[in-house]
Amino acid sequence: MSGIAPAQSDSEGLVFPPQFLWGVSTSAHQVEGHTLNNQWWAWESAGRIKSGDCCGPACDWWKNAERDFDLARGLGLNALRLSVEWSRIEPRPGEWDESALQRYRAILQALLNRGIRPFVTLHHFTHPLWFEHAGGFLSPHSADLFERFTARVLAALGDLCNDWVTINEPNVYCAMAYALGEFPPGQAGNVGAALRALGSMARAHARAYRVIHRFRPEANVGWAQNFLVFKPAGAGLDPIIAWLQHKLFNESFVQMISSGRVAFPLSRLVGDLSEVRGTSDFVGLNVYSRFHVCFDRTNPRQFYGRMFVPAEAPQGDHGVELPYGEAHPQAVTAAIEAVRRLNKPIYILENGVPDASDRIRPWLMVNSLKETQQAIARGADVRGYFHWSLTDNFEWSEGWGLRFGLYALDEKTQKRTIRPSGQLYAQIVNGNALPRELVERYAGVPRNRNLEPGN
Ligand code: BGC
């Protein structure tokens, strides 16, 4: 382990290293409001959100992110992850909106003024409509275009931020956009396109990695990897399908970045990755849940697996159609262990649960942090934990239906109300430790209220 002093436990509780980063994560489209020029605004306006919702003013950050930065400071946070919206900065190919860049300068400065270290993501699921119409990450020019965008962002904002996340969850984006069809452009069952886009995103990431270092040699650059636990439901083919899904979903992008290669037959689809090898200073992990997997010959879209959550498993609130996944704090350990061999610092860049009434969020938070602290105590170089999210925000294809905030948001009035889990997070953050009393209070797995009538 390098970098920071190890975590300790004492009679008072589980203590985190002194420079540990305590943050929250957000993304531009989900909080800024009126991101009129990206593919998600078009998707929502075309009625593609199952609930019919649109993000509208979202959390009003374009006008007043500072209000929420005050809340973050009030919780005692020392880090905050946000993203810049490519469609605002480059509304037409090669045309730069200086006023948008100025607004982002003010936003980053506002964080620094409050003693909060910004982590900036360059691509968090959204991009300009013109990029989407040109084929998005299936276009052979996508890495060039992303590199040009990154250079402009670094020229304008590079002095205000040292920590950069190139791309958020390439695995989720490609699966949702091309295999499951839940994200624009809404293609279902096109696994070949999903893998080609994944290869392009790896090259775009590598270009951005080098550009960021050109502008700011000391920068700390990585990406955010979504990690799911796939648990075989039974015997027979279930373990093989679960292993295959784990390899594809959790490991393929990690392998591209670490070795510049990916196993056959994927290598036939993703193209040349030689420029990608070794392009990360850290690994960001977004960890939420576990799915149970069984063999299902009728489901080629998910490699003949069916993912489900057993009724008794603790879950957040239900989405519009599907359960969100089993809330599973041990997923944090599984994710950390899966990337430790890269020998890079690790940040938990997202962890949370959709839970409007805070019935399981405190349990999930305490136990995810316990898993994190114990991994550090065993020698893992985990340098920060970012909860998803500060306030409720626009949850992609689930619209306003799922509530992830430490603060409840009334999106009509923009009123924010702290949830008990927000107060709990502040207590942990301000002590830089998980008090033993909390560990004991949340030791049992909560009963799944979704089983009760009316839920
Ligand atoms: C994404 C966020 C999203 C969160 C909760 C993550 O996969 O990066 O944008 O809101 O999950 O679903």
C-alpha cells in the first residue's frame, strides 16, 4: 500500500486514514437542468422515459450549484464529483461556448472556496446531439472528437482541477445503449455494436488521459468502472453464465486499460487497443448491487442468462418496471479485490441505493463503509468514498421515480430536506470513523419491506 496511512480500528470504532476523501457524486445532466443540446434531452422529449418524465430544471445547478455546495460543506465533505456537459461546451462541432466554460470555472472555484476538492468527469452518459447523429462512439472519429473536447476543457479549466474521470461506466453505457436499449440510441440486442463502442471508449479514454497529462503533468486521471456481483442462482449452467457475465461486464474494460488487450473473440470486435495500455493513475469504482443469475435459453441479449433479485433480498425502491438490484454492501469488497492487482489507488466513486423513505440507506451506507475500511486495513489503497448522491436527481430511464439523495428534493419547488442518512453521513465524515455503536446498530440485514402488501 502506498500514499496514505492505513485504516485502524480502536475501541471507539473503525477509523479511516487521515487524508481520506469524503464526497458525493453527481452528473451534469442529472443536476444542471435544461441541457437542451444533448441526446438525453431529445430522448426524454420524445417520451422515451417510461414514466413520461423529463429532467426539466433538474436540481437547478446551472443557475445555482452553489446552494448544494453549501449543503455539501455543511455535511463536512472534502470532495465532490461532478461532470461537465460536452453539449454545452461544444454546441456545434468545433464551436466553443465561452460562457459555458466560464460558468464551469465559477462552479469549480466555488468548490475550491469551500475547501472541497473537485473530481471532474468528462463523459457521464451524455454528449452533443451532433455527436450522436455522427454515430456516437460507433463513429471512427469518436476518439479524435473526444480528444479535441478534452483539450478545450483542460485549456479552460485545467488550473482548477487535478482529479479527472475520463468516462463514467463505459460498460453500463454500452450495455444500456446497444444491448438493452434503455439509453439512447435505444438499440436492443446489438451486442456487436456494444462491444465496438466499448473499444472506441477505451481509445477515447486513452487519448483524454494523454491530453490531460499534457496540460497538467501532475494530474490524477482514471475512469469510473461499474461493478456488479453476479451470483449463480444454482448449479448446472448457472455458474458458467454468471462467470461469463462477470468477465464481460466487470473485467473487459479493466483488461483493456491495464494490458491494451482483450480476450478472443472480443478482440475481433473492439479493434486495436495498443494505445490504451497503462492509461490510468487510479481506478474509480461505482458499486451498487448484486444480481442472481440463472441460465435462460430464451435470453440471448444477456448471453443466455437471466438476472433477478430474490424476493427476500434487501432492495431499494422499485424502478418503473424492474427491481434495481439487491443492496449488497459486500459488493464493495468484491469490487476492490477485483481491481487490486492493478496496483493503482482506488476511489469508491459511487455507492448508494434508491430509497425515498431511508428504510435501508443507513444500513447500506454503514456496511459499505465498514467493507471499505476493512479492505484498507487489509492493505488496499482506497483513498476516498463518494456517496451517490447529494440530493435526489433525474435518474435516467427511471426519471424522477428513484430517489438516491442524502437530501430529498422536491423538484417542483427545489426545496431540499435532509434525510436521516444525510445526518448519519455527516457524523461519520466529521469523525473520520465509523463509530462502533453504528456498526452494531446496523449489523443485521434489514427485512425487505417490498414483500409487504402495498409495496
Ligand atoms: C450512474 C449514475 C446513476 C446511478 C444510480 C450509476 O450507474 O453513474 O448516473 O444515477 O448509477 O442508478
